[in-house]
Amino acid sequence: MAFLDYDRNFGDGIMAHFAQLQNNVVVEVIVIGNDDCGGGTMPESEPIGQAFIASLGIEGDWLQTSYHANFRALYAGIGYTYDPALDEFVAPPSPDPVPSV
């Protein structure tokens, strides 16, 4: 997971998290200040945060994710998928346990 701060002061210390998607798979998660996405309240904050990320020259498709899973079901992690029909992040399947002998 990447941490984007560019030596910025996050003001009140409250941050917003954005997941970069490639083919609906999360490949990176970054953190920006709430002030950089209009206060951080979803869904209004998402396009503002996306524009801020683009203004830094960071390309890609970005969706806001909630560290406390307040929206989109789960906090997005690398390898999670995004289901656009449900507007939710989905965890990758757990690996099969190693059979005991």
C-alpha cells in the first residue's frame, strides 16, 4: 500500500483513502487530506479527490474507499476487486488451507 503525502500537512489530521483500479482490481491505495477532497464526505468528495489526484499528475482510475468500511462494504486493499453493480469492494478469496497429514 502506498502512502501519498508529498510532505503535506493534513490540517486536522483527517485523511481520505483512494484505491487505484485496473480492470476492477485494486493495484494501489493512497491517502490524501480531507481538505484535498472537499471535506471527505462521500459521495461528494470522490470527484474532488479524483481531480486532486489528477492535478498531481497521477494517472489512473481512482475510487474513494473507507478505512472504517462506512461505504463500499470493505476498505480496499491491493488485490481486492471492485464490483460496480454493487458499488462494493470484494476481498480476494482466502487460500485453501494446507491439508494436515
